[in-house]
Amino acid sequence: MKIGILTYHRAHNYGALLQAYALQTYLRKLGHQAEIIDYWPDYHAEDYQLMPHFKVLNIKGKVKAILRLVIGYTRILKRNSLYKEFIHEQFSVHHKPRYLTKEAMKEIEYDIVVYGSDQIWRRSNLPNFKGFSDVFYGTYPIKVKRKITYAASMGVIDVNDEDKANIKQMLVNFDAISVREEALKQLIDEITGNPVPLVLDPVFLLEKEEWSQLSQQPITEIQDKYIFFYQLAASEDAISFTNKLEAYYGYKVIEIRGRVEPLLFGDRYFQTASPADFISLIRNAEIVVSTSFHGVAFSLLFEKQFYALGMKNNSGRVQSLLNSCDISHRLLSNDDQANFENKIDYAKVNLRMATLKNKSKNYLIDEICIK
């Protein structure tokens, strides 16, 4: 079958790119002609410019943006180029997005379009786009025989009664719906009056051996045992906690942040990691600390001892995943909470994950096979 995938495939974010890669790869493994639909409107693109939303910044903001770019230019450019290289190679897209507007992809034809995963249903609060995107709620493209969601996410649940009415109207575009988090499942169950399945993020559709193949190139700069700290959401608690781990175990810390921080220098900060490097850093770490959902997801995949904290209102996605694995204690509310000697029993976790993976894969297979 010819299958299109609509997701955030050009985001300069490790998790967003790797979940898109996983869904495309898995569908191709099933024997389908699966491809990313290269829809990337200006409001998304602007978020990943060298100086995002520069025009709407005040004078102080513009000065800070210029200084950030000047000081970090080489590192910012390299990291951006590594994101773009992955996007172009893995998704077979050109430098310029093929579909800049929803109307541009009105006539494209697919047997099935899969919407998701990542936070495709979130409320946007960007300077040039606010609200929910009807594209990711199935309005476009039009010439599609069947539309389904896979592990759709909303991130923070931020809806009022009017939003619920609008979402209910848009959800009729889908022939089948699945979501990634328990809180979103409860919302969609309420809106539609029908229970929807809860499935795993697409990264779990691939086995750890497949992810290892993507990240075979060793990171030669790192020779010693280390703690990998992925600080996507800025958190002083997470920094403090990671420093305590460093002192307790004597391992060095390798840290990646959500974007290049020009004033951070030294061996601790790995500012120009590719998506493959990101996987490798988790795969070879002794311990992982993450303020990101996908940092946690890959820690589970590679059976790492890990801790999640510092996500505040964004913690629901991680909480849902950890609850399903019966290890909710790995999500910390502060930097004093953890017992360093309390280890994750992956024999038990993997039994639970096997059931969840089978359920997730069966959902995709069953919904794709419906004529």
C-alpha cells in the first residue's frame, strides 16, 4: 500500500526526528510504500531559523539573539546541518519543503495516511500561528482512502469546552484513532464517547539492535564511563541531581541541551551531536538523566538505569509511559528524591513492554489491512 506519514519530521529535535524515522522504517518493514509527506508550513520553519522569530522580539531580545548567534555560530551551524543531513537522507526530502501550505497538498493521493506521533495535536502558541492545526486533525490531504492516527499526542492538555467541540468535529476525519498518553486517551474517550487504544511511541516499534545499527559510528571523544544528561527542558533540579550522581559514582557527565548554548564550553557539553550520536550517547551511558520524553524512551529501549525530572507540567507523557512499565518511581519531583541504589529490574519491565509493543504493532497492522 502507498502510505503517507504526517508528523513533525523537520523539527530540530532528536525525539521528533527519531520517532518519524521509526514509524517510516516499521511500515516499510511490513512491506508498504511508506513515505513522509513533506508538509512544513512557515510557522514551523520559523521556529528553527538561526534566530527564531527575530522580527517579533523586543530590542533586548534582538540583541541577545544576535550575540547568541555570533558567539555560538560555528556550533549552531554544525548542529543544524547535522539535523538537516538526517532529514534529507532518511526522509528523502529536498532543502525546501514540498508543501508549504495545506492547500498545496490537497490533491495528493494515498491509500492510507498515518498521522503521528509526537505532539501533533498540541495547541500552538507561536507568534505567527496560535491554536490547533486542522491538518494534523485529518482535514488534509483530501484524496485518501483511509486516515488513522498512531500514538497521537497533545503534550500538555490545554482545552476548554469550545476546544472540545471543535476537536470532536475534526476527529470525524479519522477512520481509527490511537493516542500515546493516558491523559489524552481520557480526553478523547470523553469527547468521542468511544474508548480509543493507548499505544507506544513509534521508537518502540524498532528493536534496540536496529537502533544500534543507526548509531554504529563511535564517539571517539568519549573514553571514560559517563552519565548522559539530556536537558531538553531547562531545569535547575535536574542539573543539581546530575551533579549529585556525578559525585556519588565518580563518572563524568556528558550533557546535551535542547539547543546550542553559546556560553557553555568544556568536555561536559556535547553541543554538536547528530541524531545518531544522541542514540549512541544513551546506548553507551552508565546512567541517563533526562528532562525529555524521548530521553526516557531510549533509556528504556537500551535498558539503562535512568531518572526523569524537571518537566513540570510536561511530565504527563513520561508518567504515562512509566506507569505502564510499573516504574513510576523513576520520575522524580525534586533533586533529593532518588535512592541511587534502587535499580530497575528490566526482566519485569521487558515483560510489560513486550505486551505493549505487540498491542501497538497489532493496532497498526490491523488498521492498515482494513480495505
